Amino acid sequence: MSDNSGNPVLVSANEYDPDSSELSCIEANDINELYEYHSLIKMYRDYPKDLFVPELLRKYASSESDLERIRLEYFELVKYEHDDLPFAADAELKRRVYTRQGETVAVKLAQDIHSILALAEGESDLSAVRNMISNAKSRKQSTTQTTAASGRLLPQVYEKCQCNSEIALLKDTVSSLQAGFLMLKQSLHVSDKLRTEQMNYVKGALQNIKIDIIECGNNIRRQAIGTEQSVRDISSSVLKRVTEIEDRVRVLDSFLDNENIVTISSLNVDTFYGRNDEAESCNTRSVDTVPNNPDMCFAEKNSRTPTEKPFIAQVEMRPQPFNEAMTPTNELITSPPQTGSSGKPIPVRISRRFDEAMIDDGYRAQRRRHIKHFCVLGYRKSVNVNTLYKYITEKGPTVSSLRIFPVRKSPNKVVIRLNLEDNCDANNVLEQNFWPRFVKCVPWKSRTELKRSRRCTENDPVCKTRHFNEEDAQRINVEEDRCFRHEYSNGDTFSMNRYEPLSTDII
């Protein structure tokens, strides 16, 4: 509050009377300051320190500028009101700044205000206020007259300039920023250096891996070449031995035929009695039923050359109650006289051991199956091979193998090679009602037939494709989309699994 001359006046709480007539001459700003002062005094008296600080922060919304203003004003008023204070009249308060540890600036300012109010009320010692006073050398101040409540004039202290402290604070801030910037640059330099080292290490590791891969590839290539060479050497050696054996057998066969000792091709060693109850007669070339006699085997009478007739009597014979195709196992066949130096015939005996077991009850002759090849067109690559195999088998034909080939021009289409046993049901697959409407089956063409078919003229529509012409292809493409779901929706034939993997072979 100030007097009529504009100087601030300190009014104690005991002397304050809101209904006093002296307030009529006081300005509105001074009244607000007076109300603020008495409200703080009332708050100090009503609340302890632990509750006064939060209440003061709530009232001023933790505004550091307002709290700093109140702290400076009340310290100046207390300093000039109490002359017995043990510090100079030009003493200044420390500037409260924010630190990483401890309380905030607003809390520190509120605590300082509580200590100043306690000193004004005479309830505090000077130790708390002494810690707030700055030890720095103060500047010269210009003073004016201040009127106290008692009517005496006191020097009024103008608000001092804090330029030096602000400059020092700015210098400290700039220094800290420079230090942080230098640390950041140093960390970036270290990170760049570390990244360069890591990249060099990775490059070296990749180079070593590349060298190892190249070396492994060279080793594999050398091993493959060595293996091929070994296989080639083994094949050549085996082929050489086989050729030598064939030459020796051919020479021996020619020698035996030329010397008229025995004809190798005339010995039917696979028609021993006991292998089959039906045997071909040597004379009639018809199938005759021969009783089971383990001591007998088939031998063909050589009656083609007239030179053998004089020597038939020299063959040792037993009584033979069976067919003439039977000869005893101890039959002695002599050859005609040789033109060599000895002039005597060389006897040839064809016999077998009597202690051999001739029980062939479990014997099963191995027969070679005849296979017919067919080509099935019209299916997609998602065809279920197992279901297709089951479907064909249920229709009658016996499936030997089933193989799928992709079509290069139509990746979604496949060509199925169907191998069936040559029986009465094999040709049923060529019928139109055997397959769905969009499927076509034709005989499989061998390479020779394919080469022969390619020699035909270009004007012949049959030779345009391997298995079907353009009209068949268009008909299959149109009917496939129209009949695919209709054919397999009711489960009449078999279901096509769209997600079944492409199987290469089923046997």
C-alpha cells in the first residue's frame, strides 16, 4: 500500500481495519496488494508449513513469477521494518533455479515466503532467512523515501537489475549446451567408427563365405567329374569283358557247330520235366501231357541230318513206356566220326543228378505282362491321382502305372500317360462314355510314330498336334468349364481335389 505521494506503506495486521475511513484515499492497486498481504498472513496463521506450501501453490497455480515477486517485496518490507536484523540493508536473496535433484522452483519459493512471513510475525529464527541471502557483492542502489505505518520516512529500494546474474546463468547454459553438443559429436564419431569396423568385418565374413562356396563348388565339380570318369571306366571295362565273353561264346558255338559235336540251340534246358505238366513233343511240335517222372527230361531228336542215323543205335536206351519225347537222363548221345587224326566219335552225355529235389509244387513261372499306353487329355494340374486311379480300376481296366506331365503352352493343363495291362478291358478307355465329356483318351504315340507323323504335310489337319487338333482343344476348353462342377458335384464318378499336389507316378 502507498500513501498520497505514491510511496509504499507497510500496514501491520493489527492496524488493518476494512471499515476504516482511511481506505477512501487509497488506490485500487494498493487495496489489492493489501488484501493479498492480509490473506497471506491469515493463511500463515491458519495452516502449518506442510499445508501452507501446497495451499499457496494452489492459490497462485505454481506461477514462479508471482511467487518470486511476493518473496522479493515482503523481504524488502521485513528488512526495512526490522532494524535489528543481522544483515545489511542492501542484502539480496538468492535466485532459485531448477536442479535435477530436489524440489521444484515453485516449492522453494513458497517455502521462502513462509520463512519471511514467520520472520515478520516474530516466530522464526534468523537461520532460515540467512540461508536465503546471497553472498555476492551487491551493486549501488538508488533509494527514495518510504513512509512506514508509524509515519516516519524510510528509504525506498527500487527493483535492482539482475543482468549480471542473468548473464552468468546464460553463460552457464551456453557452456552446458556446448558441452552437450561436443559430447554428441564425439558419440557420433565413435558410432561412425564402430559402424565402419562392423561393416568391414561383415564384408570380410561375406568374402570368406564366398571363397568357401567357390571352393566347395570346385570340389563338387571335381568329384562329379571324377565320379563320371570312374563310371565311364567301369562301364568301358565291363563292356570290354562282356564283348570278350560274347566273342568267346560265339567262337565256341561256331566251333561246336562246325565240328558237328552238338548244337547249342538244340538243347532245350528249360523244358525239364516237372516245370510244366504240358510239354511240346519233339516230333509233332504239339502240346502233349507227360506224366510226372523225376528221372526224365526232354531231349530233342536230331533227325535233320542223315549223318546221325548210323549213330542212333549207339545211344544207350531204356524201356520207355511213355511218349517218344521222353528220353532217359543217362542217355548217351554220340557224335559222328571226326575228320581229325583220332577218327573216333566223341561221346556227349546229358544227365542230371539223382539226388536233386524235383518237387516244384510252389513253382510259379514268371510271365512278362504286355502293356498298352494311352494318353488322357483335358484334366487340370489339380487332379487327384489316387481318385483317378481308383476310378479307372473300378471301370474294369488294370492300371500298371500313371504318370502326369505338365503342358508348356497351358500351365494349368496336364497330359496323363496311362499304362494298362493288355487284356479285354484295356480298350474300354477309348470309348467316349468311359470319361467325362471334357476328357479325351487316345493311344500314346512313341517317338518313332511321332517323328513319322511330323513328316506329313502342313495342310493335313490331323498332323497339327501330337494327339488332337484345334477343334478338339476348343471343345475341351468350352466343355471343361461348363461340365466340371456338374460332373463331380453329386459324387457320381470321383471328386477332384483342387489342393492335391501334382503326383508324378503311381504304380
